[in-house]
Amino acid sequence: MKQVRPKKNLGQHFLVDLDIARRIADTVDEPYHALPVLEVGPGMGVMTQFLVEKPRPLKVVEIDRESVAYLKNTLPTLDIISGDFLRMDLSEVFGGQQFVLTGNYPYDISSQIFFKMLDNKDLIPCCTGMIQHEVAVRMAAPPGNKQYGILSVLIQAWYDVEYLFTVEPDVFNPPPKVQSAVIRMTRNQTTDLGCDEQLFRRVVKTTFNQRRKMLRVSLRQLLPAECLSAIAESQFATLRPEQLTIPQFVELTNLVSEVCSHTVA
């Protein structure tokens, strides 16, 4: 097994297996093999070194100044954006052109990264990379599964999620206490949910925040008392959120909008 040693320790877990790094880098090749690539958090460039070999534009965004300095020294032609991905205007990265997003994502902010992806879904037709195993499982979970939740619904509404492979702790230095996983998300054919998207998010988050309760109960957090009777009389009254498909969440959102548009708009 080929390995690379990290040059320093930032309190992070560094991927040191080059074979795994190359496999992750290669996830950007399908299905958009010609689009530019933006890598988030390249660190010491273990994955970047394989991305630069691809015949397509590449930029990386790195918040750590020491990592930026290291990358400039080791990959002098690399286009580096020194800054915080979560604060970036992504429409400016490639001049408004679509791009593939990838990275060995920091586990503590991976959900924030994917919410930003959703906010820029028309710019990002594909997103790949490595995240914590349990987050990957949630993102790919189908309705009726106990892992099915907020991330599952909000991401699968716009993307097809593929769980590609598991990454064991021993390929990191130091080894983390959890498994990792590599995923790929590819934009589906949805261009319009058929409901108010912001209200859809609120309905999904509100119901899953009390996932063990029936919807007629959990929606009390969102709706005034005078609107609850319509929910109680609907097909959704006794269901729990993990039982609803995405089209059913759209239908529920439209019901909420219809009966209480003056209070939840």
C-alpha cells in the first residue's frame, strides 16, 4: 500500500493512502468528465495531485494559510482560492459556468457544505467526495429507513445519491474513531419541486425534528391551531416523516400552504 506522510498536523485526520486518494479523485470523471472542478479543503494536496492530472480546469479553495503556502510550493501552477468556501459567491468561481464540486470534506461542516450546494444546485450538477460514514448513509437512505431524515429528503429532492465505497480508519493519520465513505450526487431531472421550496424545507425540518411524532402533532410547531384541523383530516395525519416520499412531502407542503398561507408564507 502506497502512503504519503502529512507535512504537519492541524488537529485533523489526514488521508495518507494514495490509492484511496486517487479513487476519490476519479469520482469526478462521471458523468461530467469535461466540466471544471472545484476542490474544497485540499490540505496537503493528497487528492489534488491526482486532480491536476486531469485535462480540465481545476481550482481549490483552502482556508488554512499554512496549507495554502504548502500547496503554492509543491504545486506552483495550481489555481488556489484562499478563503472560506461557505462564504464564497460560487457564481464567480468559474465565471458563472457549471462545475463539479469535490473534496475530503471536514466532517464538522459537511452538512453546511451540502446545504450551500443545494443553494447553488443550478451551478453544481455533480458533487463527489469523502464524508463521515453515518452522514453518507443518511444522505442515501430511502423512505421507511431509520436513517432517512432531513439531509435525505432535501438532497434527494434534487440529486441522485450514490454511496460508492467505505474508507476504513487505518488510511488516515491519525486514524479517526469512525468510518468514512465516498459518495457522488448527480442532479436529477427535477427543475421545479411543484411547491414553495423554502416552505418545503421548513416542513421537512419541522417534522423530522420530532420524527417519532405523527405529523398532526409535529406540525403544531409550524402551524397555528386554526390550521391544524386540515392536517388532522388529511391522509398525512397519522404518518411519521420517515414514511413520506419526496412527492408526498411536496403534497404536504402544498396542503400547508393552502390552509395557512397567511401565517407560514
